[in-house]
Amino acid sequence: MVTIKQVSEKAGVSSATVSRVINNTDTVKEKTRQLVLNAMEELGYRHNVIAASLASNKTNTIGYVVPELHGSFFGAMVAGSEHILRKANKHMFVVAGHSDDKLEQNEIDALLSRRCDALILHVEAVSDDYLIQLAKQKVPMIIVNRYIEEIGEQCISLDNETGGYLATRHLIDQGHTEIAYAAGALFKADGINRLNGHKRALEEAGLPVDDSLIVEGNFQAHSGEACVNELQRRNAHYTAIACGNDEMATGAINALRNLGKNVPEDVSVIGFDNIDYASYLTPKLTTIDYPVREIGEMAARWILNQAYGDARQSLTHILSPDLIVRGTTRAHA
């Protein structure tokens, strides 16, 4: 087996320089790096990751739990993390917990058994108590899109309540007084907080919170459609609808069109998240911007800081939402 020492002798550099090239640090001149890479190729050197991890007690891998592996929301978040971690020569194991308590716990246990150096957790079903206890173990972890007061320094989230408020406040400012709400799953913190923001905006404007205008979905497009159909079954009257996320807003718009209603001429619609395709719909979707990629990047920076001692990383724990006005809302006479 070819050793680092043999590579260093072949390239005419120190073993420490070879190690820096292997670890992809930016402290090696390009000419020197190429000498080392050429020597590695000529000798057939392959870095033994397992041996290196045993020697350093680090695997340079981060375990990542998300609810689903499909959809632009989670894709953007994971991509943001991967962008930061890849530059630091770290790698990710990504698994799905499917918003199921037991499955989320099983996936976390599996990642820990693989000696991941740290965990990024977007989990929705496990209890706060479980996560508080998990935070006491030695492996650093950061929780995204969820805030638990007892371990707030290990949470990165969006101010979802303010986002829900901004969405409904925009509709009220447009003159709407009869506003329906297609909520995301209300066993999830973001679903609850966004609905609470909706209610706060109504109460602040002196408008009643009418439970008959609130329907629960599950953050997926088909549930947005189902929410509109349920409002139709209830014979509810509304001139605008705020949705738990953009996918639900897409389903709601489709259902409204099937009912012969035009958006925004008959009903204004606002979403939440500002996912990639929101600006490609016709009309373009008015929404609340969720800086999901930035949250993924921030989670990765926290990991580099806490698990690998990189003090250069700037950290923020609560990000603020913004209103993005496009074509699916309009003034109500």
C-alpha cells in the first residue's frame, strides 16, 4: 500500500503538505498541489478515509434528516448546506424521516451509529423532550425550521408567525375582509405559527376569526385543492385565501379555476415559502419569502463552528420573512 511518506518523497515535499492537499486546504500553492496530485496518480495512492477517521476521531461526515427527499423546499435547504460543507471538504448522509416519530428516531440512531461528526435535523414528529435529551449527547446537532426554548442556541428557524401575519396583512391592506385560510398540517410548528400569524392580522384589523373559513391541509398541493373544495362544500364566502405554503397555493388556484373562478379577479391567493417555481406560474404567485437555502447554509456554518472549531463562521438563529408581491393578489373594491 502506497503511503503519504512515499508520495511526499516522490513529489519532493513534506508529508504535512501532502496531507493538506488530501484535505483540500487552500494554503497550498497551485504548483505544489499539482506536484502532489501527479505523484499520487503515478504511485496509485488512494486516501484511506477509515484509517484517517480512526486516527483523528473525525469522519468528516454530517448526518442530515429531512421530512422528504422530494420537493423544491427541502432540495434548496440541503443544497445550501452542501454548498458550505463541500467547500470545507465535509460530506453528508441525507435520510428522510417522513414526519413519523419512530422513523425519525430510527434514522437519527442510524446516523449516530455511522459515527457522523454532527447532525442537521429537520424533524417534525419527535417531541421537544426527545430533542432536549439528544442535545445532551456529545455529537453536536442543529435543529432547523423549529424553535425549542430550552435549546434555542441549537435551533435555526424562520419567524413563521410573522410570515403568516405579513401574508394576511397584505390581503387586508388590499381591502379584503373575508379571508379564508388553507393551513398546513397543524401538528407541525410551522403550520401552527403561520396560522397564529393569520389570526393576529385579523384581530389587529378588527376582523373576526371565523373558524368556518379555516381548513387544515398537509402542505402538499393536493391538499390545497382539497381545502378549496371543502370551503365550497361549506358554502363559504371569501374574496381571498392565504395558504400554508406555495404548494398548497398552487393546488388552491387549480381548484378555484375548476370552480370557474379567476385568480386574482375573483379570489386573491397568497402562498408562503417563495419556492423556485412561484415566479413561473401564470399569474406569478404572491408569497412570503422563506430564505430556505440561507437556512441550510446557516446550519452548515453552525456545524463547522461547533463540530470543527471554525470560528470564522457568522451565525444567526432566527431569520426574518419578506412579502413578495406578484400577480395572484389584487385590490378588492
